[in-house]
Amino acid sequence: MRILIGAVGLALLAGCVSPADLEEKGPVLDSLTQKSARDYSKCLTPKWQDLNARVASTETESGYRIRLDIDMVGTPVMALVEEAAGGAKVRVYIRNSTWSNWVSVARSCI
């Protein structure tokens, strides 16, 4: 029984995706916007929260990190928004194509 519980726990952990995993995979959207990082974050965060209320925006040293964290899944979608000359650099990461509509929403704020 212990082995079964351990195997189930390991299987659940294997499905978790961390922000570092997403970054390693590479962005599905890498774009520049004329909006500041703050203005872009103010556009994207509520739109993503309409898709899932667990979305949170965190201010970073260079801009904003907007991400969805789900128990037992991890972080399936994340946007990094960094100040750049004349606006902001936007990079969106998704776990798989199931989350592609989130990319469209991110694109709408550019």
C-alpha cells in the first residue's frame, strides 16, 4: 500500500510545471509593446483573471511576472513583462497548446 501511495504521489509531482520549466521550454510569444511594463500588466492581469481568478501579478526588479498557479499542476501559463527602450518586452510561456487561448489574450494587450 505504501508503494502505491508513493507511486501516485510521484506521478502527481511529475505533472507539475514550475516557472523555471516554462522558461526552459521557451516563450510562445516574444514581442515588444509601446506600453510600459506597468500598463501592459494592468491590461493583461484582469483579462487572464477573467479566465481564471487564481492569476496573480507580481512586480519584479525589471517589470512584472503574471502567472497562474494551480494545485497539483503547477504553473501552466506565465507572462514576463520587462521594461525596454520605448515600452516593454513581453514573453508568454505555456505548458502546452491547451493554453493557447491565453496567448491570444496576451497578444490583444500588445
